[in-house]
Amino acid sequence: MRVAIIGAGPAGMFAGAGLARRGHEVTAVERDPGPAADGTWPRRGVMQFHHAHAFRHQVVQALERELPEGLDQWITAGAEPVAMRLPTGKEVPMGVRSRRETFERVLRAAAGRVPGLSIRRGHVEEVTRRRGRADGIRVDGSQLPAHLVIDASGRAGRVTRSLRPRLCPGCGKRPPSRPPAWPFPACPTGSTRTVPGRSRRSCLAARSTTDIAVRWAATGGSRCPG
């Protein structure tokens, strides 16, 4: 299956790596050029990119399952695991402290080494459709054919906004205009948007956090990520 991913941030890279490892041909399209030759990375448009972040333990578990080499490199690069001691004396993992820049650098490098995943620099103008079905994306005026389109462009992404259904197919309610806060509501599809395609799910928008794409990629796209 040919997969086009809008955005090569954490969600795009993780989903792309998970799908490529399962034998799919994946292209992630990103306007940002990535780290410069001198090591700097302004990452324009990404808020708090150079600030410290707290990452939930689910991110660690997902990396252990899908990109263990990326997790090792993240820790080596300075990420600090955080644990909490229970009243019983047992310590349980809580997450990781790290700059987002450190996390993205390591994830981008690890995912980029997965055969079948490529990163293309460009601006995605729209999701293209034929006979009412998504068949790819338009990048700087050129068609990129795909059986599956994943929107991992982030909260400010606008490419797939026109594809939002009036009512959620899972619960019959109107989808939120902004991604819901964690934990997600009971509706399993409240954080996704789909249009019909040659595969069962031809356009998936993962907007709120990496976790959506993480869980979806981990199942090979076999079930809803909500």
C-alpha cells in the first residue's frame, strides 16, 4: 500500500516508521528542511520546540515496541526517565523529561533509517480525490498518488479541514473544532477524519498528540486509534 503522510513531525515519523516496517511504501511530506549542516534547527512554526517537555510513559512503551533503537538514542542524547515511588516502596515509570528538539532529532533520524520510509520536502496543497475518493495529495503542484493519506500536520494544519464530517460516524455527534484534551472521550473516532478510499480508511487525520498515530501505526492500521 502506498501511504502519503502530511507532516514529518513526531506523529508523522512514528506512523510512517510503523507502516514502513510492515511493508508499506511511505512518503512523509514536510515543509521544514530539518536540521541544518551546522546542527542548528530553527523549526519555524513549532511552538516551544527548544523548551523542556514531559513525555508520558506511553511514548516510551511505543518506542520500545516500534523503534527501540530510537529510544536508546534518545536516552543517550540526554532524555531523563522519571519514576514515582509508591507507598509500598515500589517504583513505577511515569515518563521522560526531554527537550522536544532532542526527541524530534532522534525520532527523525531513527525513522529515516527504516526501509520504505522517505521524507520529501514540500508544501501539501490539498488531498486529491477521484470520484469522491481520496487518491493522494498535491505537493507544490505535483500529484503524489496514495492509497492512504494521514494528516499529521498538527493542530494548526488546514489541509484536511474541509474533510471533517458534519457528524462523527462513531457516536453521531458533531466533531470538536479543536482536538479534545487527554483522555479522549468515549467516542473512538472523535479525533479522526476520514473520506472513502480504495483501502478501508483512506484519509486519517491525527491532530492532538503523537499517541493517536502511535497507537494506529502499532496496529498496522487495522483498527481505529481512538
